[in-house]
Amino acid sequence: MNFPKLFALGAVLLIAQGCQINAKLESNSPAPQVAASVPAETAAKDAFLQVGEMKRGVNVLSEDPGWTDASKARFKPEYFKKIHDAGFSTVRIVLNAFSHMDDYYVLETGYLARLDTMVKAGLDAGLNVILDEHDFNYCSKDTWSCRQKLNAFWAQVAPRYKDASNRLIFEVLNEPHEAFTPEMWNDQIKQTLPIIRASNPTRNVIIGPGFWNSAAYLDKLDLPVPDRHIIVTYHYYAPMEFTHQGSPWVPQYKLTGQNWGSAADLAQLNKDFDVVKAWSNKWNRPILLGEFGAYETAPMDGRLRYTDAVARAAEARGFAWAYWQFDKDFIVYDIAKDQWVEPILNALIPPAAAK
């Protein structure tokens, strides 16, 4: 019987139940060297102030082979400086961590070391860094296992970075949906947030509504009112018939040839964003538009209009935003050519705004 790993699993489960113990999981690998360079960067930061500093972001490292084998990585640490120098303020690091857990939910040492490297490189580049647990598809099918793994993930990751800069932000889970109902998600928040707060009482944490982080489900989101270090996120890909046409993972949206940019399109966008702004005002919660974009097979002229309009609509309402994504699909950076996709970049960040 593997007693060390059984003890580690017990530590995870006890933490998840709110017990005050020193989790042996933290000894899984050496403590990371990602502490803040100045004491002020460890101080509590107002969530609205943080959103104001996050401004413009981009999602990175989605399904990157480097998580398993660094020699095969698409994304390299030096890209963080390129991202910063292009005018971005934030990166959202996409983490599919469940596949890097053993049978006892303990994260691989190599995976944690790779994560340390990315966190440090992002912070050193002057960026805000979001750690986004992104196993949403797994969680939509096997909710029981997902909930155990999600608690185990944060029981290991949150204390690991308890002394890191306040520019490091945690996002509990991306896009809960299907079997992971909004009601179940609210219950999960009540479990997982205390695990994070045990070691990071004032770090800003990102939480979105159920049903794919849909703005339509904001009214169903149940957050702890006294906790003011929460940033609320939503994702926006409407209309899917335009943004996802030709994408292989949603074959119902075939190549429609639908374009975007009419007065009616813009009016609908503003109406949708006004709903989020009204909710933000009502509940006094800052907002991150955590994902948006239009797939490569949509007409390029419409993609540019859409990308620009969504980013400007978010900025006009005081929301931070993060474009989906740096590379792989919806790309703003062509790794093969080692250059920005200038039309998309300029739609996101007009050249004058990047200076």
C-alpha cells in the first residue's frame, strides 16, 4: 500500500472539509521562487482597482504540449514580454490540470515546476497573471470526480502561491455547464473558495456564472457577500452562427458565410453588455470579459469589426477583457512565423492605445 500518497489524498480531503492542517501535498516539490519582489505587491488589492489594471488580456497555453514535455512546447516564457510590449496587461493561463494528477489527486512535480516557470515569467514581464482551471469538459460529464479534483487542485496550488505578487489571480473553474448545473456550481463555490481563502485570504479570485459563464445566468450566481475580493467573469461569443462558423468542435455551426457589423449587430452587442453592467452596478462587483473572439473561418472583415467592437464595448463599461487566444485557434500570434497577426492585434489594441 502506498502510504505517502494515501496520506496526501487524506490531506486534500481534510482541507476540502475545512480542517486546519498542514497539507503534505505542498512537499510534492520545492517551494516556487515566485514571491513578490516588493512587499507592496503582497498587500490586499481592491478588486475594482485590479480590474482597472488588468485592462487588456489574452488567453495563453491552452492544450500546449509543453505541459507534458517542455521540449515540445509551442508557447515559450519569452512570449510574455512580447505580449506585454504589444500593449497587453494580463495573461490568462489555461490549465488542464486534472490530466496531471495521479490516482490520489496529487499534481505531478514536473507539471508544478512548469507552472512555476510560467507564473514567474509572466509576473517578471510586468503582467497580471490569471491561473484558470480549465477542465470544464471533464466537469460537464463526471461532476463527482470533478468536484474532488477541483478541490484537490486548489488545495495544492493556492498555498503554493500564497506569497506571490497580488498580480497573480486565481480563477476557480472555466465554464461549468451541462451536468455541472448552476445550482451545483453555487454549492461548489461554497466548497472551493474557503480552500483558497485558507492560504490567500485577500487575493482576488475570479468566478463566473454557470452555463458556460453566460451573462444570462449572472442572476443565478450566488457569491458570498462579505468577500469583496471577487472578480466576476463572463464569456461572449454571440452570435455563435458568426463566431463559430466552420469550427470543428461545434459542427452545427457550418460555414454560413454570415458576416458581422451592421447597426443591428452593434445594437445587440451594446444591449448585451448593458445587462452585465447593470448587474455589476447592482451587486458592486467588477467584471472581466474572460473570453471572446471569432474563429478563423469567419469572414476576416467581420472578424475585425467584431473583435474591435467587443473590446471597445467592454472598455467603455469599465470591464477588463481577455481575448481567446494567443495561438492554436482564433490566433492573435502566429508562432510558426514568429509574428503577430497584425489585423487582429490592431483590432484588439489600436496602435495609439498600445503606446
